[in-house]
Amino acid sequence: MHRLISILLLAVGTCETVYWQTLTCPYKDTHESLQRVWCRQTSPECCTGITFSHTDRSVDGGKLKVTQGSDSFTVVAVEPGYGAGLYWCGMLSRNNTIIRLAEGYFHSSAGAFIWSLTRWILLPLLPMVTILTRIYVWTKLKHLSKESE
């Protein structure tokens, strides 16, 4: 049992170092010169974050890596700067409103992402394991009582 726990902890630790979340943000040619935006949604129509230029390759103290394409840019979040949540990428228009290009849910860590998936697998298994364990114990006890007679 201790080996299994050690293996799981090592796997989560390994995932933590290589797990990056990405969001590709396609834009129109007319928006190419605008400031890029990366922000966490705070309400359905608003978000809080940062702006950066089309020449920046590393943003938010290295927590974000940006790759510029011909008609899109891709943001790779090594670590979401504002915690887990729904993030937008976009452009800052000339009247200072955000043109939302794409959005995606970002987890604060690989462990959080793995747990968010695993819990939906474990949830239906827990009652099944409980029932099967109860049946097993009941049959064992029944078998032992027959032997003792």
C-alpha cells in the first residue's frame, strides 16, 4: 500500500513539472497591431488580467509563454497567475474594451486537474466498493459460522 501511495505521489509530482495548459487565440488581420489580453473572468462580461504586445514571448513573470502565429497567438500557462478559473485571451480595442477571442478553464496545478477528473471516476465506484465489501464480509462470516457448527 505504501508503494502505491509513493508511486501516485511521484506521478503527480512529475505531472506538475510538465503539465502546461494552452489556449490558442485566433484574430483578424485588422487586429494584428492591437495589445494582447490575458485575464481571468470575474463576471460574465468582465475580467481582470494583463496586456502585452505582439512581440512579448514571456509574460507575467514567466508564468505565461506566448507564441505568435500568422493569424493567432497561443498562450501557454505554466502557472495561472490568478488561480484556477475561466481565462480569456483577446485584444484590447482602440476604445479600451476587450475583444474576447477564446476562453478556457485553467486549473491552478496538475494535481487539481487530475483530482477534478478522478473524483468523477471515484464517485460512482465508492458505493459499489462499499456494497461489494459488505457482501464479501457477509459471505465470509456466513462461511465461518458454518465451519464452527
